Amino acid sequence: MSEQTSTVLVLGATGKTGSRVAADLISRGVSVRRAARSSADVAFDWSDRDAYAPALKGVDRVYLVAPVDRLDFAEDVSVFLDEAEAAAVQHVTFLSAYGMEHAPAEVSTRSVELDLLGRQRLGHTILRPAWFMQNFSEAFCKPINGAISVPTGDGSEAFIDADDIAAVAATTLADPASHAGAAYSLTGPQSLTVSEAASIISEATGRTIAHHELDREVWIAGAIAKGFPAEFGALLRQLTETVASGNGSRPNGTVEQVTGTPSRTFRDFAHKNAAAWKEA
């Protein structure tokens, strides 16, 4: 497959990684078809299986992001992969999660990994990133009233910038033969507690940002009250317990191994995104 004759379908193309993957591929001269519920080249909704085949027509590579608003998606993704094989797609790069290789098969994300491993006609690469740095600027770790409230205790995590995840994904999609069958655990260059991350954000903004520990169940209930699907409670519990117990991700240098460029530091991220915390 050559970059000049290939088209990559990017699912979740308006999301955190999808938008970045699409932009990176375009900068490399790769033809991209963006897919999302709206504001994309093709309309794509996981709940509409009739949308799968049209999105895949003429595509030979796919950046696969599973549904983000529910956890019971393995069957839909399997149907999509059947359609991908029928459309002669040759490679799928799947956005999984750090440590997913240890999860039981009934977890949907792990189920998708196993599905890909069992398909002989479909090449694949699996990406397993640590917590996104963007969680602090766009999601559940964003400071409110000068505090980051998340039950991670003194545990640390090698937070990774979504730009680095996208760079790895784009590399695997631009040259799939070099990454076929690979599974990459992706981390940032340093392990940080949330308190240490808060201090770096304070430095970048000139404001005092603190980490407030709180009861995990109270925090989960608050997240659901703010709009998180109720079934995400178990996932939020597992994510925070893993970090709090000291079993968070550790730096591994894989981003540089794959892309040739070191992963971005949290300090770089914080200074680049200081405006996100203007009203924190």
C-alpha cells in the first residue's frame, strides 16, 4: 500500500485523538475520510449499522475509536470489522487503553482487541495509552474553583499528550506494514501525582491550583449527576483505584521508539494550554 493510493477512514474525527490523527495524516499527504456524527466527511453513528458500509467504501485503512458514550459496544464493532473485511480494508489501528491486555474478555475494549487478533485477513495495530493530559484541560480532571477533585491519592501516572497518541496512530496508518500485529503501550516521559500536575498547572497559569482528594463513591456519583452515563461508574472506579493503589502507568519511551520524537512533558502541555485554566 502506498500513501498516494490509500485512503484512511478516521472514526471519531471530531474527537480528542481522531481530529489530531486526521490532521497528522493530511500533513503527510495521506488521503483521509473523516467520520463522525456531524461536521465530518461522512455521517457515522455506531447505533446505525447501515452507516458502516458506506463509510468504508474505497477505504483500505481505518483508525478505530469505539463508542465513547457506552460500554457495551463489542458486538457493534465486530459487525463493523466484518464490513471492513468485506470492503477489503487491509489495516486497522485501534485505540484501546493502558493495561487492557490484562482485562477479562467480557470487557468490551478487550473483546475488540481479541476480535482483531483473531482476524487473519485484517492487519492491525493496538494502541494502549495512559491517561490523557487533556483530561486536565477538557475532561474530568479540569480544575474547578482552583481545585482538581479526583480520588487518586498519592498514586502517580505517566500522563500522555493526545498529540503524541495521534502521532503514533498516524505513523502506524501511514506505514502499516512496519507496525502490523504490534501493540503499543503509550505513556508520557514522567510519572506524576495529580498534586504534582496541579503544581505544574499553577506554575503555567500563575494561579494556585490544588488537588483535593475526596471519597471515590461521592466523586463517581457527582460525575454521573453531571452527565456521565451511569454505567461509566465502574470504569471511573477502576481508573482511579489503579492510580491510587500505585499501579498507574510508568514511562516507557514507546512514543519515541515509534515516531522518532520524544513524548511531550506535562510542563510543555501545561504552558501550551494555560488558557484552558483561565477561569479555573
